[in-house]
Amino acid sequence: MRIAHAMIEVSNVSHRYGAHEVLKAVNLRIGERRVGIIGANGSGKSTFARLLNGLLIPDEGSVTVDGIDTREDVKAVRRRVGFVFQNPDNQIVFPIVEEDVAFGLRNLKLPKDEVARRVDAVLERYRLERLRDHATHLLSGGEKQMLAISAVLVMEPRYVVLDEPMTLLDLRNKKLVLEIIRGIEQPVVLVTHDLDHLRDFDRIVVFDEGGVMADGPPETAIREYVRAMA
């Protein structure tokens, strides 16, 4: 069934932390396969990412996902928009890998055989099958991030938002995680500082001082970003 309004819409959104305005009247529509978000520290990009799945609610304006306002039904929004944090320790819940991947599905009270099928498929696809029974606190940084991504993807969200998921990783694990991200079938929104991660993306949005400074194909947006940072 085709979904009406199948996109994320950010309409005239402003957001503050105390007296500090982090985002200022931002308007964006996101429906492309892969969208990169870049900007200097403090530009508002991580706040923007958190608004997309209702982790934050805008002070002004609205965020809708497939026509659902985050203010009206945040649970439905979070089922549609999976979110991966920079630090995987912030979202790993259970002490064993398999249990952590299954946690969200069990919360939905899905049949046991459906939970098992989806967990098995995700563990195999994202290189965690051999770690199924391992303690999560003993995983490497890269393995933890792959677990965090797997626990989101097993829920089969319609969109996946990742907030600087490779910042804490070494070069080898960055490459592994980036390979996984590039293989995600759903539309992806990736917040990152590394322009090389985004050169094959469909679109890049550049944030600066709480607003959108550039928005377009990678070569155009990156050129504007580099020029502004010079």
C-alpha cells in the first residue's frame, strides 16, 4: 500500500536550549534515498536529527513523518524513524547481544517465531552471528555500533537517522560501519563531519548557526561548505 505524504517534513522549526536558539525557522523535506547532514560544531545538526523521530519536540513549527506530527503520536513516529546515537553505549540495553537485538521486537509483543526469524536475519546480515551469545560490554567499539544499528534495523523502520555513528571508531571500524550504512535499504539521514562519507549520497544539507546554509547534490553542497569554512 502506498503511503500518503511518504516523507519527513520539517516546517518552520525553531528549537532552544534555555535562552540559546539552536535551530531557527528550518524548512526541509526529506524523501531521498540517502541524505547527509554536515556543519560545524554547534550548527544545530544533531538537534535537527533528534527532532526527526521525536526525541526532541520543536519549540516552534512542526515535524511530520508520513503525515504524522511528532507532537500528536510520537510512538508512531519512532516506529517509522529508527535512530542511531554517536555512542552505542547510550542505546545498548541488555547484557547479551541476541537479547539486545530482540528487545524492541518483544516490546511490540510479536510472536516468538517472528522475533526469532528477524533477529536471526539481522545477526547474519550485519556480521554479528558469531557474537550472538557474547556479553555486550565486552564488544569492541565497532561491534557495539554494529549492534546498535542492528537493534534499530530489526524493527524495520521506514527511515533510519544516524547521528555521527563513526566518530568514536578507528579507521577499520569506520569502514565497516560505513559499508553497513551504504547497504541500508530504507532512506537514510546521516549526520557526520567526514565529507568523504557523503560523496556518493543523493543530497547534502549544510547547517550553519541554526539554519540551512546549503542544500543540494554532494558536489554543490560540499563546495559551499568548504568555501564557508575557509
